[in-house]
Amino acid sequence: MERTNNKDHSLLARVVLVAFFSILSLIVFVPFYAILLASFKPGEELVRYGLNLRLDWELMSFANYRYLFTGITRAGAYIAHDYLLWFKNSVVLTVVQTILTLLVSAWVGYGFAMYRFRGKNFLFTCVLLILMIPFEILMLPMYAQASSMGLLDSIWGIMLPYLAHATTIFFFRQYLTSIPRDIVDAGRVDGASEYGIFFRLVVPLMKPAMSAMAILVGMNSWNNFLWPMLVLRSGQKYTLAIGLNTLLTPYGNNYDILIAGACFSIIPVLILFLSAQKYFIEGMTMGSVKG
């Protein structure tokens, strides 16, 4: 009788979980569905009715995407825009910043986890304190420093403040504390250099953590708006987030290309997540085992 009750409770728990996550998935999916529908409708529809879930086949067409990639509007006129340039700038920035941030932050986290040196606890406390400071407080000092170093209006001015990111350092440090120190000692006994130990022994073990952080760092870099807007001056160097924002002006809003461009910009982030999702949960859970 007791076993039957346990089965009933287990079945009820599964039903509740399935229902909960189904509702949660629906809540997350609805905004994407609304944006996808709007990207196939004329911009005037968005002005009149806003984002909605109304499926009107008479209004649906690929004209917005044709305008996005060719510059030819629904009326057949050609209007040049820089969407593809903005997209390329964002892709280059995201790829380079993600690779460099993972490399630098993993190296710093490795130092905190595997080495003993004077001031280690104080420096790690500083990393934790940085996590508590909003970016808006650091924005002006960072801008003044970037200006004094001549990094304004350049991709390096955007990337450098994020290469040793406090969140990524903290995550890698927590993850590496779960790796036995004997691996490092064994590498030293075999005559490997410190760089060789890190790249040949430690980095392969960090694959789940690297994949998890690649998703988070890549998404943050792709969606970053405020700091690139402060640093960049030339329209030819705008990222996608800044470029799409320039389409909203007091003199007119080009919703045709804005909605289609925003919808298309989701694809790289989706590809990044799908390619690394195998290790995402594993990396997130293992990184929180030990403190």
C-alpha cells in the first residue's frame, strides 16, 4: 500500500513539473513568436497595433527580409543601409571577445585555484567586491581610462574592460577547485612547464566550464549596448545593437528593417547555445560544487 502511494506521489510530481515547465516554455516562446510574426508584416502594422499574435496571411511576406539583405523596399525603391556591416562587426567582436575572455579569465581563475601566494585571499575578495558594483558606477572611470589610452572608437576599447571579467574569474575558480591538485603536481614531476600544465592538462578538463561560459560571455558581448555606445564614434564601426537603435529617430522609424533585423539577430545566439548546450548544465553544476 505504501509503495502504491509513493508511485502516486511520484506520478503527481511529474505531472506538476511537466505542466509547470510547459507553461514556462509558453511564456518564453510567446514574445519570440510575436517578433517573428511582426518581421513578416509591414511596419505600419506595428505602429497601428503593436506586437500581437494575430496571423494575417494577406499581410505576410518576405519583403522586410528582402529589404534587410538587398536594400529594396516594399515599394521597389533602393535605400542603402549598413545592417550587414553592423552584423559583421558584432560577429567579429563577439568571437574575439569570447575567446580572449575565456583564455584570460580561465588563466586568472586557475591561478586563484591552484597557486598559493601572498595576498591571494585579498585579491579574490576584490574580485567578489567587483561583482557587487553596478556597471553604471564603473562606467565613467572606465571611459576616462579608455580615453587616456587612446582606445576610443576601436574594438579594443570595447573588449579590454571585459577580458578579465569578475563573474567569469569567479566561475572558473570555483570550477577548478573541484579538480585535484595532484594533476598539476604530476605535470611538474613529468617536467611540464606551467603553461604546458595549464593548456595540456587543465584546459581539457575545463571543457564543460568553457562551454558554459562561452554561452554567457558570447550572449553578453552580442547584446552589449551601453559600453560600445560610449566607446564607438564611427558609424562604420557600430555593432548591431547600436546600429538598430539608430533606426529609431525623431524624424521617422524604419520598423520594416528594425523588426526583421532584430529577429535575424537572434540566430547567432541560438546557434551558440545549441552548439554548447551539451556541456552547459554540466559546467554550471560542477562549478558550484565547492567554494
